[in-house]
Amino acid sequence: MENYNQTSTDFILLGLFLQSRIGLFLFTLIVLIFLMALIGNLSMILLIFLDVHLHTPMYFLLSQLSLIDLNYISTIVPKMVYDFLYGNKSISFIGCGIQSFFFLTLAVAEALLLTSMAYDRYVAICFSLQYPIRISKSVCVLMITGSWMISSINSCAHTVYALHIPYCKSRAINHFFCDVPAMLTLACTDTWVYESTVFLSSTIFLVFPFIGIACSYGWVLLAVYRMRSAESRKKAYSTCSTHLTVVTFYYAPFAYTYLRPRSLRSPTEDKVLAVFYTILTPMLNPIIYSLRNKEVMGALTRVIQKIFSVKM
């Protein structure tokens, strides 16, 4: 590893892979994943906006998930691409703080939004007659606004603290983005108190929402099991399995990374796990929600037909 010292206030992001043939292959793969995520999430947002059949609370929340994923991956990958192509791994002190702020804001906002989506499905299946009242447009706006506000406040607190820690060791962050736990290893003061707050935040924004999601889907599956219509059961199972796939793929590596004590963590393992929730999840979400959703595929067909009919 190169010996990066503190002759500058800039940080050095060591990155995900080295400059080699394997590194070039992984770099190309990540660029393709990034482009797929951009196209997929933009398409999902436009599709929900253009097709009136998707103007429902569930798809309104889904459009917000696509918006978060679009910004989420854009906060991480462009800097990775620049670093690999130009060999300039440095990032300014303020730039690192900005990237950390947006990463934490979008990460927590997505966790809270997934919880809102689980609640939406719980009400839709278990209290279908009360659904228009319980999940109205104003309630959706409140859930989305609350997610952004809570995540922004949490992110601001963590970022401000991280930027005020004195760094007297190497400036090399062994990660591919400015992840606060990775930055803490460079601090020259004892950070156990702050690490406890990171654990507490992770518990509040990862464990509790996951428990809530698991409980809501438990009630949903019980309600689905009692349904008489086989078609209704099939549709409900399809929707629930889609949501659970997304939730598991996002929460599991995130929780495993942030709930472990520093002594049990390794930089390589942290970077590999981070790929799941920062790069793969934003790419997979629109694929999972579109290919396994007849309503979305039907809306896509209608929009394409409308576009070609206008051209004709």
C-alpha cells in the first residue's frame, strides 16, 4: 500500500480495486451497472409519471425509491470512475464531508421509505376497505417528507462530528467513498463514544425498521393465506416477495457492516458489502419491481404504444 501521509488536508480514497486487468474488468462492470441503474430508475420515474394507471400511493412511493436510488449511486460511482481513469484518488476535506452527508441522507431515507412501502402493503391487504383513508395522498407526502427530514438531520449530525475529529494519522481512507466508520480509523483521539452513537443510529434506522417490516409482512402473509381467491393470493404473494427481496438485499449487508464492532471488521469485507447497498441495489430495484410486476409491464406497453402511435 502506498504511504499517504498528512502533508495535505485532502483525503485519499484507496478505492475498490487496483490498476490491473482484473481491476479494468471490474471497473467496466461497475460502469455498466451504473448505466443500467440510471436508465432503469429514470425509466421507472418517467413511467409512473406518464401512465395514469400507476398514479397510486404504492407507485408514488416507488417513484421516490427510484429517485433515491438514482441519487444514491450517483453520489458514489462518478467519483470512483474519475479516480480510476485519471489516477487521482484525492478528495478534499469538504468534498469528503459532502459525499458522506449525501450518502448517509440517501441511505437512511431509503431505509425509512422501504418501511413506508411495507406499511402501504400491510394496509392494502389487511385493511383494504380503509386503504383510501389510511394511505391518502397527504399521508404519502407526510411519509416521504418525514423520511427526508429525519435522514437529513441524522446525516448532518454524523457528518459535522466526523469533520471535527482531529486526524493525525495517514490520510488514506481504505474505502471507495467517504464512509464515516472508515474515516474514524484515521482519528488520533478515542472515538468509542461516537462509535456507540453510530451503533445506536444503525439500530434505530436499520434494526427497528427491519423488525417493523418483518412484522407487517408476517401479518400480510397470514391475511393472504386466509384469502379464498387463488388469483388474489398469487398477486399478493408476488407483491410481497418482491418487496421482501429488495428489503433483504438492502438491509442485510448494511446491518452486518454497521452493527459489528471495529475489532471484528476488515476493510476488504466492508468494501465488498458496501457494493451491495451502494451499487447493486440501485441497479436491481427497478429490475425487480418491473419484471415481476404485471402493472408496470402493462404501463410500459401502453406508453410505448402511445409513443409509436404519435409518431405514426
